[in-house]
Amino acid sequence: MNHLISPSILASDFGNLERDIKMLNNSDADWIHFDVMDGMFVPNISFGFPLLSVVKKHATKPIDVHLMIVDPDRYIEQFAKGGASVITVHFEACTHLNRTVNAIKDLGCKAGVALNPHTPVGFLEDIIEYLDLVLIMSVNPGFGGQKFIANTYKKLRELKKLSSGRNSKLYIEVDGGVDDSNSLKLIDAGANVLVAGNSVFSAKDQPAAIRSLKHPR
């Protein structure tokens, strides 16, 4: 499959959120990435349902919700009803991961599982067939603008090998420090969804930054 671009609105200008969402609508972006942080699973607090309703109101593209929260089962129905097309939970935050994945699918959303940098890909051995998406964190979750962790390439190759022949339609997403310097290498390693925040929203020409990630050289 051709790779997708999912710009993270965590890095957008909240004072001009409607403007930024409309920019994404008219750009080469495929999804809109929506990071939810609770100040417990990660050392930061971002946003929740009220902002999701604003994004949903203006977005014409699927909303890719990434839950960096403890006990995400409490809220997946609300995020699904709020407009999420994809809901990704953290492996590290779920006691009964298979149950959580099934609940997301039953709500009509694509189900994703995220892995922190220290979590081995092999932990997904027994659930890989049931997933729509796996998100490899290439920074420690919680803050934007962190330095990319080089071991990510190895994990992407391992995930591609694990899913080969078992889940050929798997979205392999990578999030953290993604920009023009590593996008092509990430795709070559197996990623087919790139999340980008600062490299998009700090650019003078944001549509061009997205276009460059969509068509790397």
C-alpha cells in the first residue's frame, strides 16, 4: 500500500485550530492524528472530547486517535461516538488487550496498539492477526519535539516480518521525530503511516511540508 501521512494537531496553533484543520483538509494529509494524554500514563496533559468535537466538525479526513492514557477501556466508546475512525491504545496500558481491541472494532473503528520504545515487537505475537494498526513510538510518549530513537528502524523491520503472511493489510505507523531526514528510511524499514507534528506545523509552508513527507526523495 502507498504510505499515509497523519499530521499531529498536538503541534498545531490552537488559537487558529479551524484554520489548521482546513489546511490539512486541503493538503496531501490522509488522516488527522489526535493525541490524548492524561498526565498519568505520560507526564503531560493534552486534550479530550471537547476538542475532538471541534476537530470532527471541521475535518473532512479520518481522525486517528492515539490514547496515551491509563485504562483506556473507560473511554473508547466516547471517542468512537465523538468521531474517531482509528483508536489506538497502548500495549502497556491494557490488562486485557484482546478484549480492548475487540471493543474498538465492535464500535466500528479501526483498532490499533502502540508500543513504547522499550516494548519488544514480539509481545504482539499472539494478537497481530486481530489488529488493524500497530504504532511504533520513536520517542518516549508525552511531549512533542523529542529526539528520534534510532532503534525504531529495527523494530519496524521486526514488525514487518511478524505481520508478513499473517496480516498483510496492517497499518504500520511511526510517531516521534518524523521529518524529511528520516521519512524515506522509515518507509523502507516497513512504515506505511507517518505521524508528523513539529516538522509540519513549524514549517513556513505547511502543505509543502506534508507534500514532502507524502512524496519523499
